[in-house]
Amino acid sequence: MSGNVTSLFRGTAAHSPSMAALTRESGEAGAGPVDFCIPCNPYFPTPAMFEEMAGRLRDIITYYPSGADTITAELCGLLELPPQCVAMGNGSTELITWIDHLLVRDSLAVPVPTFGRWTDQPMETGKRVDMFPLQESAGFALDLARYAEFVRARGTRTVVICNPNNPDGGYLHKQALVQFMDAMADRDLVVIDESFLEFADAEAEPSVVREAMLRPNVVVLRSLGKNFGLHGIRFGYLVANPALAGRVRAMLPKWNLNSFAEHVVFMLRDHGPEYAQSLHQVRRDRLEMAGRLSALPGLTVYPSQGNFLFVRLPVGAEGTVVRDRMLTEHRILVRECGNKIGSSSRFLRLVVRPQVDVHRLVSGLEQVLYGSRRGAAVPGPATGTGYSSGTAAVDRLVSETNGAGMRALAAQPAGPPGLAAAPAAGAGMPLPAAVPVAPAAATVGPMPMPMPAPQQVPRPAPVPQPAPYPGPVPVPHPAPAPRPTPDPVPRPAPAPYPAPAPAPAATAPYPVPAGPTPPGVPARGGLTAAQVRGTDGLESVPAGGRPASRGWPDPAGMGRTG
């Protein structure tokens, strides 16, 4: 198998080979490799649910499923969503394809690195794809204010944001996303891809599905295979206002959903508590796994709100070599990210798995990166030797940060990027007029917030170690700043900030079209997000969210009861 591993990965373009392809190539009977590549929930369905499906396998694969409308109606009843605002697809990639064909007119903007179909699909149909590079020096965090400037400068008509982003797990708070959606009210379409949002724990209700239903140009995409641990079934859904959702739904085949999808959707109503517990366990495993990985010399672990971790390999280690040796020597499948636009072969995406599997992963990485058998992938931990990017400034940055991770986490000012300071009490909220695109130096500074100290992970050995993972609550974002003048040593440190406390709503800092919608002013053809949440626009949603139905929380906070 070892001679064909690299060719298998090269043949899959921006994705990894399927588990079926790897199993066929190995020619070995039994279970495949330990999978740290495919990002799905390892705790759901439960063993009892799998037994039930196995017992009904003959009927499931023999007979036609019900029509998509029947399956969609059951899902909407579970999630308390109006069926006219939902379209279900044979996987989220089918819905991305229809969004591109039906709703993307001529151009699409997307931050990179991200999920490959958001760059590949529009290019395949001749659209212009404007890629906004996420900076490694900023921890790959998305600055919404600069992204908005980029969209307006390019004249892009469709805007995409993945929250959390794949592969880095970067997260944007709901308040900032709602402001961005309203600032983009003059665009043809805004897509918020929430495929991994069920695994986030930064907010009680992080989803913008309810806000999307009331806006004329917003679509929210959600996955079922990832959070239900069933990639092979291929099902997902989108939420939008009835007009947008109806355009997509009208193009889908009547039987685009298979019998397995139908069976699982109708099982879910009786398994809400087990699902919520599975998400809770994944979040705990994420914290534990990040701590274990961050103890490896020279390995940088980026904070994540997804069910995966984005890591930078030590200086001298090349991702494809590490990937191939982990598979052939340790039967562990990892995702090397060199074929993702905006990333490189120095990065891996590692799916969160139970602790017993993480122990095997860490042991394998130690042997491949630092062991003596067949030679270590890293010539010397934290020495900076054996690696050159071809750019002196980048080499200095790598040498400066290797083995230390994001060492200046506590040195940056707090506050989410792109949020203006809140107005004084009683000052009201003026309606801003359209303004021309301004240089980055003119962007409004962050909202002052108290800065909690990052949680520390104990160091297991007295050797140079990367900075400990700060934990799931502080979410890193770069502090907005003027565009820097050339600096021989850039500072690679995003600043985390705590989950937002109840605070006055902020005005949008982006250049906006005439008639944007601050809190208290209806969006074009709809209501404000505050009205949707039942507040006056000056307070946050209660931490408990809305009441769950038979163990299932509503779609804006699905699974948050764990």
C-alpha cells in the first residue's frame, strides 16, 4: 500500500480519498485506519440506533423512500422551522451546486483557506471567485470589516462565510455576523455556511437561521451528516426566506433523499438527549486533544470551535511525508492541507476523536516527527534548520514563532474585530449614510472588553513547548489595526476575547449601502434580529435560549442542552 498512498491523495484534487478507496488499495480485511480526516461525530448514532438500522436494512434498501417534502416536513417539525423556508439536499455539496447555478450571478467572494467546494464549484461554472486570504500571522481569524472592504472594492455580488471555518475552526460571534449581513444588504446573496456549528460552545444560540428567514438575500447552509456522524447517508439542508428556499426546492428531484436519510430523520425525535450528550462529549474531547497536541515540541495548535483542530507542523516537517508515514506505519489517516487554497503542506487538520484514539495519534506523531526509526521528519525541534519558504521575512517569522505557538495571546487588546464602540445610553442609533470604500487604516477600533487570562495546560517536560491551548471559551480574533508598514518581524498573535456579555448593540464599522439596518430598524423586507429574538435590540438573548421540544433545542441552539 505504501507505494500508492501519495498517488491516491494526488488523485483527489482538493479533497482526500474516500475510506472505501483506501480500504480497496490496502487489500486488507477488517477495519480501516483510525480516521482523523473525515470530520464527523464519533458518538452518534448510538450503538442501539445502529442495531435498529441494521435490523431494518432489507426494507431500507429495497423500497423507494418517501418524497423529499415528507422528509423535510418531519425535520422541520423536529427543529421548529417553517417548511417553506427549508430545502433538503443529498448532502450540503448538492445544495452548494444549486446555490451556484441558481443564485450566484457572476462573482463570489470567500475567505481562504476554507471548504474546497466554495472555491471550486463557482469556478467550474465560469464565475469569478474573489478569494480573501486569512493570515497565518493573525491565527487565520476573519476580520469582517476588512472582508467587507474587500467585497466592495472588488464589486463582488455573492459573499460566503463559513462559521466555524474549515479547516481552522475559526468562529465569528452572532452579533458580528448579523451586523455583517445587514451591511451586505445590497449584495445579491450572503451565504452563511454553518455545517460545523453544532460543535461550537462559544454562545448559547450561535446560529443565524432565524435572522436569515427574515432577510431577502441570506441563505444559511447546515449539514446533518457531520453532526449526526453519518457522512455516507448524504443529507443536509438550507434555510432562507420562502422565495429563496422555494427557488432551490423547485429544482430538486422529488426523490433526491434516500431511504437511509428518511429512516434517520424519523428516528431522531426519540434520540434528542443522546444527540445533545454526543455534542457535549465532542467539545470536551476537543479541549483534551488540543492540550495533548500542544505539548509536542514545535507543533502549533489553533483554537477551534469545530470538531477538528488545525495544526502547524514543526519547522522542517513536510505534511505529505507526515501524512503518508502516519498511514503506512501507524494506520492513522490525517488531513494534510497543502491542496487547500490559502494553506500549505505545513498544516494538518485533525478531527476530534475519543481519548484512546488521541493517545495513538500523539504517539504516532512523536515517532514520525522526532523518532529515530527511518529518520525523524523534524531535523531538530525549534532549531529553525532545514526549512526555507523562499521569503526572508516569512523565514524570520517561522524561526521566531516555532515551538512557541501564539505566544502573545494576552498581549493584544481585547474585543471582537469589526465592532464599533457602543453609543452612550440614550444617545439613540443614527442611520449611517453610504460611504466610499475607506483604507484599512480608517476602520473603527474594537469594542473595549475585559480580557480574561487564557487557561493554561500544564507542561509535561522541561523542553521548549508551544503555548497551551487557551480553551473553548475565549475565541481568538485579530485586533483590527492600520495596515502595517514593512516590518522585519511581523507579530503572529491573534487576540482571544470572551463570549459577548449583554451590551448595547454596535453600529456596523463596514462601508455600507444607503439604508443599512442598525438594531431597531427593519431590514429590507423584514424585521430586525432583535425583534426576532424578542428583545429591544439593547440586550443579548438569555443564556438558556428557547425551550427545547422533546429533548431537541431549536435550530438556533441545536444540541446546546449538553
